[in-house]
Amino acid sequence: MTIRLLDRVYEPRTEPPVFAGGAALTSRTVFAAAHVVADPYADVSQDSPAAVDWDATLAFRRHLWSHGLGVAEAMDTAQRGMGLDWAGAAELIRRSAAEAKAVGGRIACGVGTDQLTGPADLPAVRTAYEEQLALVEETGSQAILMASRAMAAAAGTPDDYVALYTHLLRQASEPVILHWLGPMFDPALEGYWGSSDLDAATGTFLEVIAAHPDKVDGIKVSLLDAPREIDLRRRLPEGVRCYTGDDFSYPELIAGDEHGFSHALLGIFDPLGPLAAHAVRVLDTGDAVGFRTLLDPTVGLSRHLFQPPTRFYKTGVVLLAWLAGHQSHFTMVGGLQSARSLPHLCRAYELADGLGLFPDPGLAEHRMKSLLTMYGADR
């Protein structure tokens, strides 16, 4: 088998990988932020509410649970705020939470303010958070308090963040995960926690956590800054976890050092799910070297998918889900399949195939050739 990827001929793998499912992981808590599968036959435009293929979307979550991973639902990877509105996210949370109960899977769901579609003041932001927190808790899911575009626009000082998050933590019935998403993922979140100075913002973030450590299960940090994450996790109160969201440096952060380690809540673990779970099971035995041997080679693919504009990494994630046979088409909510270039998609295929991510390499090759044909690049 060979395939011409624009300017080069590539020889795909012929042997499928073998990554067996298994029980829950023990040494680390690991969530994969999961994508949604669009309904390719819905007659919708980019401005329409999301049309979701619920059967395929839930089947992909069962795939992740079968490998012992938790699912982080209705997060950035699910195109939250990039095609999936609050009504769609609420339905996704309800359906996925019910599925998690049915199969015994771990789930945590994003709580935000995206029902606010225009300018909002701080009381409106608080009410929006409260509404979403109530829905997530009603489903029995763990809550992830996501960074809010509306909050970034409405807040005037760090004290506004302290007041809001203190209120929400007091209201939460169970410990939550606090989510800090950097502007590389969403430019509207520039200056979150009241300052564009990351040292000052970190101080405010830690102030919120220190006031109510019993209500914070952990923090999810997506700043793509490994030294800052290491410093931050060492300053957390005892019992508060750090869930890495660093899609560039996750192997070293999860492996940790003599002072501690990070758990994980990662978008890259959507396509890497079986391999990532296998690597963590090796780590469960105490074999950190074996863990790094398995996971370090995946960083090249992750850095490729998350290259600027970073927020469009979902396009590569969905491409790989299609090539791996988890869905029957390469169509995305809001038409986001067009957000990356053909050369970018070709390189994503090549890197993923090199890692053995495709259960059926022949199917992946056939589908990649069909994509090239659609672009007129099948010469």
C-alpha cells in the first residue's frame, strides 16, 4: 500500500495496533476531552444550532470508557462556543451522563456561561454559571467550572473573579475542577483572573483555591507552559490535584518528578485514547521509563494538531476519528472541517499512522485517498 500525500509518497502501516481495554487506571486520574459527531445529513448552515449524530457521539464515549479513561464532556474539544451552543451542550451533558451511569464510566462536564449571547454584567454572569452548575449536578456528573468569555468581558478587577468563584464554590454540592484556558485556545479569554500578567493571574487563581480547598477537586490548566504548571501544582493546597491541559508537554507532566505529578484532562487524548490508557497502565506498575517510551513519540502529532491557530485543533481530532472508523464521515458542527489546510490534514494522517492509531490501516488509507480525491489531489 502506498499513498501520495501531495508532494511525497507515503507507505502506511499494514499491521493494526493492539490496545486492549481494561479497568480504571490507578496511578493517575485521566480524562479525555471528547469531540462531538455532527449529523452530515442535516440541512443546516453555519449559523444554525448544531445538528449532532447522537448515536455516533455516544458510541465514541463508550470507546473511551472501555479503555478506562474518564470523559470530560461539553468542553472546548466538543466545539463548545465554536458551533455547539448551550442548548446543544445541555443535551450532550444529559445524554452522556445517562450513558456514563449505564456503563459505569467516569464523567465530568463543563459549566460555563455560553447561554449569554450578548454583553452581560457580573450578576448575569453569576446567574448563568448557577444555571449550568445546577444542570450538571442534577445529572450526577462532576462539574468543571470553565473559563467564561462573558466573565472576561465583565470583570474589572481580580476581586471580581475572587467574589464570583467564591460564590460558586460555596454553592457547589461536590468538589469541582477549576478550568483555566489560555488565550491561545480562545483569544476572548485574554487577561483571565484579572490580569494579562500570568504571575498576577496565578496569584488570584491560588487565592480562590486557598479559600475553599475542600470544594476544589483539582485545577485544569491549559496554558501550554510546562514550567508554570509545575510551579503552580507545587503551590496547591494538599489534596487539590493538577490536571494537565498542556497538549505540548503532557508526558513529562504526567510522569512527574520528586515533588509530584499532574493528572490529565486533555483534548489530545481523544485520538490517543487507547495508546494513552495503555501508557498509563504501564505507569501504574511504577515503570515511568516505559510510560515515557510509549507516550513521548505522540507529542509530535499533538504539537501538529495544536499548532496556531490552536483553537482549530478540533479539525484534526475529528479527521483522525473518521480515519480510525469511529464515525462515517469527515463533517463537523459549524462546517469546521474546513478550518485546516489539506497539507495540515495530510501530515496529521501520516503522524497518526506512524503511531499505529488506526485500528484498520487499510480503511484509513482508503478514506485519506477519498479526501485527496475530493480536493482534486489524487494525481
